[in-house]
Amino acid sequence: MITPEDIVRKATNLYPAFLEAWLSGTAFFPRVIPSNKTLPDDLPTASRDIQALRAGSKEVLGFGYSVEWRDVRSRKHGKNLFPSRIFFETEADFLRTTGKAKDFQRFSSAVTRLRKDFPELVDWCRRHVREVVDQAESLDGLIEVLHYFRAHPRPQRFPRELPLSVDTKFIERHQQTLRAWLDLVLPPHTIRADEDHFERRFGLQYVEPHFFVRFIDDRLRDELAAPCDALSVPVSTLAHWQFESVTVVIVENKTNLLTLPRIERGVALGGLGNGAVLFRDLPWLATNALLYWGDLDVQGFEILSRVRTHFPHTRSVMMDESTLARHRALAMPGTECSPCTPVPTLLTPEEALAFSICLKDNIRLEQERIPQLLVTEVFGLLSPLVVRTEAHVGTVLRSALA
């Protein structure tokens, strides 16, 4: 026999379905609660269960579930009233029983406002009920931000500079919700869909990461009127520099970058590790020779593959099986990765072999551990040539490593 506690539990489980019906305007009440209404065989237990069911019902409490009773003559229980249907008559009964009245008030108020101003968000609300409830107290600010971005897409200002009544940290605190909502309410052409970074995605200014730049050819430095050999430059500034017929070397380790040997018309960039996606913002990388030198480990090869996503002509330096084999004694334990980690798609066969060894043996050969004599030899063989073909790079490096 179902108990009042069972009814409350089942009703609570129906709450998401109730919200969906409310959103779609579908009738939800009266709502029958499927239940086992079979009474126990012994009369005292059956009588106790019936009394408990009645005591917890709307008939006694004035709210909650209703019970339809019918007269039944039973050999076991004699003539008595038996429950034939248990149901909630109204929304108020349902919400009070489940303890969701305040929760629903916040949800319905939020959705009503969003539906009026941003009907594009109704389906999202249906799929993210909990988040709508959690954001109810911040709804005024969220709606204000949405209206501003719809009127001023890609404002190119810092969030704290936007003429809004919310505090200066509001957008930062609510980035997850705002990203989902802005994706739905803004015209697609105002969103940088290939960008996960919130500010870059929606055209806000932010404290930019810097590339460390070192000129490894004095004449190139003088040609560009650079104030010194090495400097730190914001990404957006570096994007507007004009480099022509240069060899660009991307190096992850700063000390290695500072100790690179001279390369004719060479410039070195300090990489950003997993932020390597920012290289795509430097359009001149597509029209110059591009070399990448990173750690020989799972992460280093994954970064190399990501760089090639934007610049397929990128060639690696000392990131192959022969370099790994020659300096295996200098390797350290790597970062534990799943044995099922796939080989990055944009590696050459030699790079893929080195990747597989690093993954299988869990090792990392950090680039700063490679002897400087070899570094000088390898880059010396590359200079003064501007390297453009994989075949040429392979020939040069195999010669240096022989």
C-alpha cells in the first residue's frame, strides 16, 4: 500500500515534467499518481495504512493529494472504503506538497520576463531549469547585459567600461550563463564562433596575453626599427606587425628562446603552451617559414598539431624519434595520460612515432635538456636558408643528428 511519503517522493520526481508542461502551456492537472493500492491481508495493518493515507491527504490537511474512495465489500476486510485514485487537483496542491512553491515562483517569474524580451531562450530554460532558478536573483542584471549586447554587438571595451548598472565583476561571475544566452540572442555574424574565450568570442577587450619576441638577426631588427633584441608584445599589436620573408621559430621554453643561435632573417616567438591557439591571430605566420620546437612529450606533440590546424606548413625541430632515442637518458616522467589517448592527427610519421613512445613509456624530454651544442648545430644548418619544405627540413635535421 502506498504511503504519504511515497506520494511526496513520486510528486517531486514529476516536478521537471510539470515545468515542461507549464512552459509549453500543456494541462498538467489533475495529475494521477500511479500507486499500489492493494491493502495488506491483516485487518489491523490495512486499517493503519488507510488512516495514514487519509491523514496525509487534502481531505484532512486542506492541501496536497486527493483520494477518491469507493465502497468495497471484501472477504478479508469486510465492507470498507478503499482508495481507487490518488491525484493532485491543482498546481497549488502539487507545489505545496513538494515544497517547490518558492522555487517555481522564481522560475516562472524569470521565464515570463525572458519570454517577453528574448523568446529565443525559452527552449534553453526548459533544458536548464535549475540554472534558471539559481540565476533568478541576478535576472535584472542578466537581462540588462543582453539588451546592451543586442544593441551594441562586439563593443570593443573592457567589461567594466560598459554603461551598465551592474557591478564591475558581474559579467565575469555570470560568464557561463551569459555565453549560453548571448549565443542564442545575438546575430551569428557578431559572434566569433571558433573562439571559446568569452571576451574574444563577444568582442570585449581584456588583459591580453603577450608573446615574447626575440630578433635573432640584427638586420631584421633594424629593418623593423625594433627598440631592442627581445621584448614582450600584446597579441593584437604583434598581429599588425609586417614580417616578410622571415623564418619564425616558435619555442616554448624562454631560456631556449634566449639562447637560440643566429638565423638570417629569423625571429623567435615564445609559445603559450596550451594557449597556442592564439597563434592564429598572427596572419603573417601563414606567409613565412614557420618552425616549432617544443618538449618531446604527449602535450608538446598535441600543441604542435594544434598549431598546424591553423598553419599546416609548420615544421618541427628536434621533435622526432631519433632525437628522443639519442637523448633518452635525459628524459623524465611525463604527465600520466590514458593509454587510449589518440595520436594527434597533424603529425608526420616520425613525430607520431615519438609521440607513441612518449605515451607508452610516460616520458618527457624537455627541450631545455637537449645540449646547446646540438641546438647550435641544428639551427646553424638551417641558417641562412628560409625553410619551406618538409623534405628539406628532414634532410637538414637528419644530417645534424647523424
